[in-house]
Amino acid sequence: MHRNFITQGDEKKVMDRFALFLVIIGAIVWGVVGIFGLNPIGWILSGSMSWLSRIVYTLVGLGGLWCIKFLFRERELVKHHD
């Protein structure tokens, strides 16, 4: 019988990808704010200081903090086959 278990390494990969997704969303939002002067999160979620907007901002901030570890992660060597 084959069972699918999520290992601790898999959980970290999922969290890494989710945090990176949040950071990318945050970067896009800041780009829209800078270029067009429009806050899409505030516009979509009924104001930039609504409780729902603040939750999104908090998640993006936490994602950014999580992604700091990427700066200090060991790089894997990739062998090229010629």
C-alpha cells in the first residue's frame, strides 16, 4: 500500500513557495502604486486600512521576512554535461 506523506522538507518547500508568491504579489502591488498611483489591494478590499487589507499587507510582510533566508541559503552546484 502506497501512502503519500508530507515530510518536513516538503512543508518547507511549500512555505518557501507561498512566501515567494506573497513577495511577488507585494512587488507587483508596489509597482502599480509607483507607476499609476493606485493601490489595488485597497481598491479591491474596500480601503487601504480595512481589516482585510491589513491582513493581506501583514501576510506579504511575513512572506518578505521568510524570504530573507534565501539570501543566506547554500547554493547547489549544477554539473553541465557536454
